[in-house]
Amino acid sequence: MVSTIVIASAGQLGSELYALLKERGEEVIGVNLDTCNLDNPASIEATLNRYPDARRVFNAAAFTQVDQAEQQPQAAFRTNALGVGFLAHACQQRQISLVHFSTDYVFGAEHTRPIQEDAHPGPLSVYGRSKLLGERLALQHNPRTFVLRSCGLYGAEHPNFVRAMLRVGQGRDPVAVVHDQIVTPTPARTLARAAIALSEREDFGIYHATAHGQCSWFDFARALFDHLDLHPQLRPVDSASWGAPAARPPYSVLENARLKHLGLTYFDDWYAELTAFLNEHGQRLLDELRPQTRPDTGHHRAAP
């Protein structure tokens, strides 16, 4: 008997969800996009029909290429919005709870203090707009939906900012990192742990789920390098000079107000979370991501 389905179980967040659920001894099945493709309603139906005992679905699938979404808006909206709506509707028909993950990028440029769940969204990019529509369709089509917005996810095994920095930070060239976007880096494993705990309740709706505190991407990179005793030439750059195709919110720090109200305090300060992560994974990642012997050329650039 399968009680839980994790969609995109091989991805950064999905793999953490799957591993934690298995550790708890739960009957869980992991499916990937070749099996359950959010772009294809028939594959969603087929997946849920294959596991009729499932009572809970975690959707960790998304079109996450923020800049690419500007050139491929239809693909972004198909996966992040329409597909989520199809999934929510299919879950609602079977009385299945849905746990769906969203992003700080649903907010715009007007914020300067930690953002609570009821703040007015105003996404600046195609990616942000597609994720916001996905939230709304999920809640509209299935009242048994949790939406968890998070920020700056990283983990040990999949492409993310931490791995990118540890790769370029061991090279010889300068490393440029954006300094005027304020965020809260969050480990995927901690988010997964909080999401599982929340999913066992009946308090459906939108939640913010990030580590505490705030930093710029530049500060985050510097903390990484300092902890692992790396000394690249780190250069701050502003967003305008960076010139990314998709606009990012200058301040997208989220306040976990609703989780705190429920007593679900799984997150620590972002620096404490990072320290624990690097103590566990840092040396292995340095070894894995060490550059080849050929010299680097040019500047490295890094931003989410």
C-alpha cells in the first residue's frame, strides 16, 4: 500500500523528501517526469490510478530555469501553472492532499522587510508569474493543498549555487557575484523535513518556509569560501551590471509566520544551516568539484 507519492523524486528537493519519508518507514513511491509529466494530464491520471491508495502527493517538479523562462514562457507556464492545476484537480477527485512548492520570486521590488504569507505578490519575471499562477490553480482546484514558498535552495547532489561556488572558487580566476539581491539560503533537506511535518496536519494554505536571517548572494559566497578556507578573488557586482534576462526581486526574504504559529520551527539561521551542511558535505564536495589541471580562463560569474 502506497501512502505517499513524490513527483520529481530524483531532483534536489524530491530526493530529500523521498529519503526522509523512507527513513520514517513510510510507504512512499518516487516518480520522475518521464513517468508523471506535468505537461501531460494523461500521465498525471495514469500515475494516480497506478497508486489508488495514495493519500498524499508532494510535487517537487518545476520549470526552474529562471532566465530561460523569459525565452520559453509557454513551457514555463505549462509546467509551473497549468500542470499544477491538472495535478491539483486530479488529487481533489481522489481526496488526496497536495503539497506544492513555490518561490520567493512571486514577490516584486517593493519589499524591504521580511515578507509574510498574506503580502501582495508582484512577480518581476516569467518564472515568478508562472509559479504564482501555479499556486492559485493548486488552491483553486484542491482545497486540501499546502503551498510552501522557499528561497535559495541548495543541497549536496544537484546543481545549485553552493556547488557552483565550490567549483569556481577552487579555480584561478576572479569570481563575480551579485551583491544587491537579499535572500535567505535554505537547505533542501530542512525544507523537506518541514514540509513533511506540515503535511500531517489539516491546516491547508500558503506557507513561507526558509531559514532565518538574510544575506546577499555575495555574502553567501563569501561565507562558503571562508568556512572552507578558499581564497578566490571575489568581486561584487550589481544586478544592473549583471544583465540577467530575468529580473530578480532585490529583497525577497520570507517570514515563516504561519509555520511559527503552528509551532513548526524546523529552520535555523541561514549561517548555522550552512555551517552544518558544510561540516557534513564540504570536504567531499571540494574533492568532487575540484577543477581539472588545465588552467582557467576569464572571469567566472555566479548568480541564482
